[in-house]
Amino acid sequence: MEPIKIIPCLDMRDGRVVKGVHFTNIRDAGDPVEAARAYSAAGADEIAFLDILATVQRRATMLDLVKKIAAVIEVPLVVGGGIRSLEDIEDALRAGATSVSISSAAYRNPDLIPQAVARFGGERIIVAVDADASARMPSGRELFIDGGRTATGMDAVEFCVRMADTGVGRLLVTSKMADGTRQGYDLELTRAVADQSGLPVIASGGAGELEHFYQGVVAGHASALLAASVFHFGILTIPQVKQYLHERGIPVHLPSAIGGQTKS
């Protein structure tokens, strides 16, 4: 097993880090540059910067902030929100992104992802999938776009399987019903996407305690674990999560403060 990645997520709104529950009830969580600097120093494997209003407001992501964050961190930076074209991808990469996360445009423009993979390489392209419970869908999960505001009528797992055929490198799968609840990842969703798509999956939405991270790997089959509120509000630290996983036999890159590099 490759080392599991721990990814703190900076959900951005009006230049600030924010966090909500079920994609609503948004509250402030700090300055993005300082948060990114701290997470990088604490041993994050990557940092995600997601401009949650860019698509809805029909604008580009906040590249000025991307540049500032990229300048103060020493880990890869995932940038998402408002990325609708090859030019948007190029702009984000030029600003300092290591990879880009594409959500609504992946659904609305079926040609974008294979074109992006051909131009930039699959390792730089992540398809982000927001899903919510729906009894109408075969998998029980429906794909949502526009920051979780718009139902598509498409099965979320089926969409992920389709994306696997494009050559995309990873899938970022967020459960709307678990988001911000701290009740645990949607393991059924994450496992179904990982098993049926065959792609590395970043689990997102619902982490609230150490055991949730462990279950995200062993029961959810995730390759990376994204979390926001538990880190932003000091409930858990990245070293705590990594030490917990390491002690239970999950390979991680341990920060030097808690011993060594890759442990398995």
C-alpha cells in the first residue's frame, strides 16, 4: 500500500477560509495564507484550496491567493473552483498549483477532462464529485454540481466510473450529507467509487475523530483523506492523525517531530 495522504482543505469565500455543515451554515475559519503555512509545517501531504463560490459567481478562482499560498508551503497544492477551461487550468498551474480539481465543468463539458489529461497529464487533473443520498439512484448517491446546489439526475458512482475512462489521475469524493457533521466519512460512497472506478480516491466530508480517518482507509478504500473543520478549529492535528494511522498499520509519511519519514 502506498502511504496514505492527509490533506487539510481550505474552503475559500471572500478571501477567507470558511467551513459549513451540509455545504451551508458557513462560518469563518481564518486566514488562508497563515493556515496553509501552518499545515505545511505540521506535515500535511498536500493542501487543497477550493474557491467554493467561483463557479456559482461565474468567475475564475482567486489566483492572487493561490500565488501567496504556493509561496509559503513546501507541499503540493490542489486548486479548485471556477475552473472551466484549459486556459483556467494553465492559469492555476502557472500560479503555483500542483494539480487542479474540476467539478461542475467535468459534468457540463464531457470533452474537457480528456483534453486536460492530454495536455497536462492525468497526474495534474482531479475530478471532484459532490454526492448526496438519493433513493432514485442505483448506488443511492446522486451527483450534484455548482457547489452542491444543483442536482444532476445522474448516479454519482456511475459518473466516477465514466471519469476513469478519461485518464484522470484521482477523484475527490465529497459526501454532502456527511459534510461538516464530524460523524465520519460516507464509507459506502467512498468504497463504491474506489472499487468500481479503480482510481485513487480522496475521501472528503465528515471526519470528526481519529477513528474516522482509519475507517476511511480500511472500510472506505480511500487513498487520501481530506478534512477541514477538525484541523481548522483545533479538534485534531495532522501529527495526531498520522500517528494514529501509523500505530494501526496504515502507511503514512510521519512528520519528523513524531519520528522519521515513511512508516508502514
